Amino acid sequence: MPFVTANKLQLYYEIHGQGSQSLLLLPGLTRDSRIWRWILPELSKHFRVVCMDNRCTGRSDKPDEPFTIADMAEDVYQMMQALDIAHAHVLGHSMGGFIAQQLAVTHPEVIDKLILVGTDKGLDSEEAKVYLQERIDFLRSGREISEAEVASLKKWLYAQAFLDDAARVQKIAAWDAENPHPQPTFATLRQAEACMDFHLGEQVNGISHPALVIHGEEDRIFPVADGQALAKKLRAECIVLHDVGHMVPLEAAQSLNQAVLDFIG
């Protein structure tokens, strides 16, 4: 299996396609490289697509100790060095967007173009803080999740149009349940705590890479106004996807693919 040692951790990765340009995909909180299932077939026709399981997800190591988004960005940098990837376009979704921005600050030379999906420059909005604190409190309680809590979580993550499509909801639920490497509770908590402490602040103004922000119009965790404000700071275009919530890679794979292809060229 493809693993590299990076930042003293064993990290799992996959490479799809043989394009002349590399595209690195960074998943969000709780998610591993499986999240890209619906965008990989198209993007791998055009790029050498590199996917990874962040620390504490999938097949990568899961240290039960405090770490930061900066640590996760260093994981990515050292993984790129181990794979001899001098530079790449970087796409980050949600927490992956945090990691991508931190990487752009600490190791700007390894990023060509930056694509930020459903994210912000930190856990700055009240909505994001409420969502994440609710998840942290629930995980620490040790309770079994109720049907009402599952429904509430889905409303945080998905647009109403998605939730109204019972077949799509069932398909994603079945796919989630099939994950052979589900995230342990302690690992979710470690990632959530890292997100809670991430605030890039004015450092975002120093990011000079060509950038694109993609945001769901019905994103409740990071409201669309946050995405537009982030794009303004980055001097970037903000593409707003209608009838789409926070989970853009699952809700709007085709639109995401097209936006990436148009932007990278």
C-alpha cells in the first residue's frame, strides 16, 4: 500500500492520472481520500491527482495527542517532499481549506494555484463555532447519536434540495457506512480541536497565489458571505453554487470539476 513517512507519521496517499500538472486534494474534518470519489474520474483525465488521508483519518496514523492545523500543513509539505512533488495546484475543502491556506503561508513555493471550497480563513463565524462545539460536546458525552441528531447534522451539512432527494441521501448514507476505515471518536476530537484553534487572521493577506473560492449558497457552517469575504482578501473570484450546502464534493461534483478545469486551464 502507498504510504510515506512525513512529520514522524505514516500517511496514506493515492495517485490518479498521469497529467503534466499535479493537483493535490485535501479533505475536510472526519473525511479521508474517499470523499473525492465523484470528482476523481474527470480530474484524473487532466491532472496527476494526489489524494491523501489526513492524520487521524483513513489509513493514516492517528496520534491521540494535541496537534494544530500548522502541524497538518507540515504533514502535507513533508509528504510532497517524500513523493518528489516540487509544486502542485492545491484544492482544500472545509478543514482541508484551512490546511491549504496554512501551507500557502508557511511553504508558498510548493503551491501553483489555490482552490478553496466551503471554507474560511479560520473558525471565525459564529455559525462555524456553534456547529463544531456541538460536535465536540456530543463526542465527549459518549452517547449514541439519535435520529433527531442525525437529521440535525445533515441540515448543517447539506442543502435542502439534496435532503429532499431521498435516493441521493440513501446513496451517500450507504457509501458512508461502507467506509472500511471509519474514524475513531478520539481522532475526530483531535481534528475538531485543531480546527477550533485555527485563525489565520491577517496572514491571509500575504497569500499571493492565484486563487479561486468555491462556495455553496446554502452552506450553514461557513455562510456564503464568509466565502465572498475570503475571496476578496485573496483577490480571487468566488463561484457560488446554488442549491448546494457545505458538502460541495458530494452535492455538486460536476460543477466543482468544471470550476477547477476552467480555473487551472
